[in-house]
Amino acid sequence: MAAVRYLLGVADPRVQVPPNCDLTLGMICIEKSEPGHTTWRMPADERFTNPVGLIQGGFLAACCDSAMGASAVTWAQGKKVFSSNAEMKISFLAPVRAGGMLTCAARVVSGGSRVAFVEADLTDDAGRLVARSSSTYLFSPRS
């Protein structure tokens, strides 16, 4: 982690460095002011296309998973927790071609001290809903 902080030019160890999965996908959190809600942006990068030229579903699912996991953690409101994905469902509603940016809005729809039920909507630059996902996250303490 220290090496990542150094490479990113982060001098303060209290600054949260995004996990490697988010860095790989190019995900950036653009909103997290309300507990249980986060909004992310991710490029529809050609590196993530399948042989047909569409963004492969696994990359879309990974974007939703990261956004929903972050929303689950913010739901814990100050408690230091890990969130573990217990299950996930995703529906691909429209094809996504390379180019442009995707926006993923994730929100906790219900939860408590040990679990959060989370949903996410993934839209393209035109505001078209391209995927909808839901997941259950289990909390475990983090020291």
C-alpha cells in the first residue's frame, strides 16, 4: 500500500487510496456525501471489449460490485468494517460499445449492523440504463 501511495503522490497515510480493482477499471467516486449512496464513473475502455466489440459483461458487473460495496461500507456510518459480497445478480439491459463514460449509482435499500442489501444502476453518457444489479453484503469488523 505504501508503494501505491508513493506512486500516486499521496504523502498523507490517512488519505484513502482506491483498491487495485478500481484503479484497473479506471473507476472514480464522484459522490459519497450520503450514507449508503455512492456514484462512480468508469470509462467504457476498448481494453474491456469482447470479440464482438461490446464491453464484456464481467467488467460491467465489476463496476457495479465496486460501487455497491462502497455504498455498503458508507452505510456502516463510521464503523470500521469490511463488506463481503454474499451474492450478486446483474441484468444487462443494453449493449455498451467502447468510448465514453459509464456512471454507476449504488444505494443501500435496506440493512442493519451485519448486512446491507444494495442496488446499482449503470448508465451510459446518453443516460440510457445499460445494467441493473443487486447484491447482499455482509459486514465484518476491521481493526
